[in-house]
Amino acid sequence: MYPTSTAYQTAVCAPVRTDRVTGTLTLTDGTVLPLTDADLVSGSLCWDNQCVNGEELAFGCAYLGQVSLQLRTELSRYALYGACLRLDYALLLPDATWETVPLGVFTVAEAERRASFVSLKAYDNLVKLDARYDGTVLAGTAYEILQQIAEARGLALGQTAAEVAALNPNAALSRQLDATYNVTTWRDCAAAVAQLLGGFAAADRAGRLVVRTFAAAPCRTLGKAERIKTAVADYLCRCTALQLELQSGRFTRTAEPDNGLTMTVADFPLAESGLAATRQSICDNLFAALQPLAYTPAEVRLHGDPALDLGDRLALPMADGTAPQMLITHTVWRYRAGQTVKAVGKNPYLANSADRTDAKLRSLASATAANKTVYYSFTNSTKVQIAGEEKPVVNLNFVTTRDTGAVFLAQMILHAAPAADAAVTVTVRYYLDNAPVDYTPCQTLAAGSHTLALFYPFAALLGAANRRWSVRLVCEGGTVTLEKGGLKAIISGQGLAGGKAWNGTLTMEETLQPYAFAAHRAVQVAPVREGLSLAPQHPAHPAYTEALAVLALPRRAPLRLAALSEKPRRELAQKFWSFTTETQAKYDPALVLTENDRFALRRSFTAQGAAHPIDSGSCTALTVDTTPYLRVEEIEVNW
């Protein structure tokens, strides 16, 4: 509610009031026309606004507030298009002073000439956000993204960083909006930020961009005498569950007991990326803001108070002693003709009847988004001249979200300049993730300009990953020149995450020329002569014979042997074998090298990282298990 004094609140509830409307109309040529009651046709001024799109409470609305009036003027209606309209409502207080409540700043969009007046329809400053969103990356906290939106469309931001941060804990999260999300206008971008904060986007009474939330406590009590007509529902709208139906999964938060309404959000651009824990915290923070918003749907007609704002909570004392509370989701104020405020809400007894249809629609929308064809485009920004060495002409980074296929198409205009009368041969080399592709088409070009068309199908791109595609040219027999903007290339397919956002990867290349050794005097080697003879040799086997006679031993005393002592000893028996790589055996290539017909233990090991999900940006994670090794002498990280 717009802040007003106690005297104003007393005067606006009085049965008789004195009020007036003043303002200015600034034409596009700078002419300023003052407006008073005398310039307006009686009963024609109407101010209409709302903060939800459907017939139930929801977050993330950005509705255009509008004013219609009939203006007594002799000006041509064409001179009024695009004019800036400022209106103020003033109320006479009991002390004979006037208190003014601004109605807002509006832009004239429609003008229709009648006999003595022109009927005007003007919209508030959110109309400046009704321009096509060009895909510019909007990143940062909620306040920073709102700042970028306001600056891009020439609006002022009506809240400080502290005020935005106080709306919801989600305001502290770093988020990103770009062309990959379901936003087509700048107003959609503002609505996405409001959705993250659990509120709605609006233009305040000074024409500045703001995000407002629904009130948890009543700002005013409308007694029976202040109401002309009242219609109050016999049910209470209370949400006890919140469900985010995202393309990457479902996140829910419920209260106990879960006996109320369920708010289902199927389109949430700022929650589509990031870690699962972060998106669950977004759901939890929104549910914490949703729980205190129990209210009763109602429609009330009163004498009129333009100080009431969308999202305000009003208490309605009834004859039976109850005082149901309503949230203002719609308001229509007519100058000196009363005001109607409305709170829409779903009947909890009928809430489940549409759940099955809604689920099918959300499933169909998710399937349609998953099968959407995404295009990555590339145009060379500098002139490229190809001679003998390999030169890159296309560098495309793209992201796959699942197992899919894609197609690369390119067309370039080349100017060939042969070194002699022969033609120039151009060879195309493809690289996927810095690995060469076994397909190298070539083209022979005569002197002059030529069109070279390229095609390559990606038959199987497995899993979700960040990929880099590079096309390079090699020229023989002359030079080939590719002018700036002479190349147009795309990669298209389903299951791709489209967008122009830079992921922070810098790619640098350096061409090393062959090292030339200085010429030295030839080394003279003296002739070597060697003789070799080969002949078989047979060993001789002489026979030896000897006759042994019987040896007679005389009788002697018994032979006595001295005590024996021995010292046993144990040794490790080692046996060696010699193998060559020709041996039919299986070797673990992770530990054994068999290069150059010899064995060697592998001393250098290479591991490659993989994409790791984070809230924003790009991250590659790598885990190296060093337990199988005796020791690790050095670890080198290459980007």
C-alpha cells in the first residue's frame, strides 16, 4: 500500500470527499501539456492492473498496468502516440490541505478521435520491456540481473540491493539467463527474476522497475460501511505443497499435514541449471514464502482508494464475527465511480480434477523441449590465409544433454592463388575434442574464387558433455584466402543445449617450425674388413678301461667315527627366463609397455577429466587414484 497519513485514511473512508486528478502529458516532441479535471470527460478515467495471469495464486507475473481516459483536446490523435502520461490523485484533508497519491507513469499506445475528445489507452513502464530479448547473457544475483534488465531498456530500478535481498533468500544466489531458456522478451526476463523471489514484477508509481511480494499481514481493514458490495468464497486457499516440474527433474516441498493446495510450477527459467541441492534450496525458500499466504478468495466493491497496491492483504469483518483476509490480485479503480478489488484462488475441493490434464500437458511440453532442434552457428571474424601449414577456420563449442546425433554444415568462399600453372589442393581436417577424425576430404582449385561446401555427420554423441569441434585447412601448390565473414557454419541436432554463453574456456595454439641444424662436414667412416669362417666340429669320445683287483683288508678293531655336526642353511632359489614380445602372452597395457620389441614398466600415466555440474559456468573434475603405485614423483595438469 502506498504510504499515506492518518488524515488521508480518515478522509478516504468518509461518506463525502473532495478530490481531484492532475497530471501532465509530454508529447514526443517535448511539448508538455498540463492536465486537470476539466480536461477529462467525467467518469472516463479508469486504472486497471493485476499481478497473476490465471485464476489462482502464482509467482512470476509481469502484467502491464493500463489507464484509459477521454481527453478534451484539439490535438491530432497521431500527435498523442508515444506520449508520456503522469497522473496524480489528490484528496482534501480535514485541515484543508491536499494529500497527493501518484497513480503512475504511462505511455500512450492507443488514441481514437471522437467528436470533441480523444479516447486514450496508456500502459505503465513495463511496456518498455515488451521488446524481443536478444539473448544477451544476464548473470549475477537477482538485484544484478534486474539492474541489467533496467539498463538495457532505459528504465530505472526502484529498489536497492538490500531491499531486493530482503524479499527472499533466493536473491543471494548467482543465476544466469540467456537464449537457452524459455524467455522471448525482456518482460519475460523480469518475470523470471520475480518468480525466483516469490513475487511479481511491476512498475511503481514513479515508473521504476520493482519486484513485489504478497503480504502476509493485512494493511487495512474494510468495514461494512466502507464496502458497497462483497462476495466472499466459503473456502480457504492454503498451499501445503510446492512442486517444480523442471526439464532436468522434479523438486518438491510439502508441509505436514499435506491437506491443502499444491502449487505446481512447470516453467522456471532460473531453476533449470545448477546443482540439484541448489535447486532444492530454491524450492524450499519459495515454499517458506508461500506457506504464510493463506487467504480467502473474494471480490469487493468499495468507494475507491488508489493508495491500495497489488499484493496487499485486506481484512473483511463479517456479521458472524469472522474476518476473512483477501489478497489483492486484481484492481480496477474508476475516478469518482468506485473501485473493485479481487482475490482469485482455486477451490481446494476441485483442485485435483485438473491435475491429470495438467500433468499430461507438462509431460508434452517437456518432451517437445527435449526434441527441439538447436543450432550452433559460426562465422569467421578475421581474414585467414592458408599456405603450407595447417590453419584453423572453424572452432565450435557445443553441449550435448543426452545420447544424440548432429550434423555439421559449412560453406566458405575461397580465393585460390596457385604458385605455378598447376591447381591448388586444399585438404580439410576435422578434429573432435582435439582428436583427429579419420576423414580428410580434399578439393582441387584453379586460380580464382570458389565455394567450398562441407558436411560431416555425428552419428553417435554419447552422454552429456561439452564438446569442441575444429575444422582446419592445409594448402599445397599455392595459397588460399578466406576473407572475413566468408564462412558460415552450423551444428544442428536434437538433445543439444543451445546458447551463446561463453563457458570461460580459452584455447591457445602455437605452431612450432622445424628446427634446422647447421651444415657440417660429412663424417668419413674408414672401411672395416672382417673375416668369418664357419665349420662343424665333432667332439671325440676316447674309451678308458681299468681292471680292479679284489682288495683284502686285514682284521682290525671296529672303526669308530667321531661325532658329526652340521649347520643347515636355507637360500632363495632364483630362476630366470628370457622373453621377447613375440611370446604369445597377455600384458596389462596399464603397467607394461612392449614397444621396440622389449618390455618396460610404464612410468608415465595420463588421465582425462570430465564435465562436473556446478551452479553456473563450466567445471572439469579429475580424480587420480595413486594407491596402486609405490610412489608418485610428479603430477602435471594440462588445460
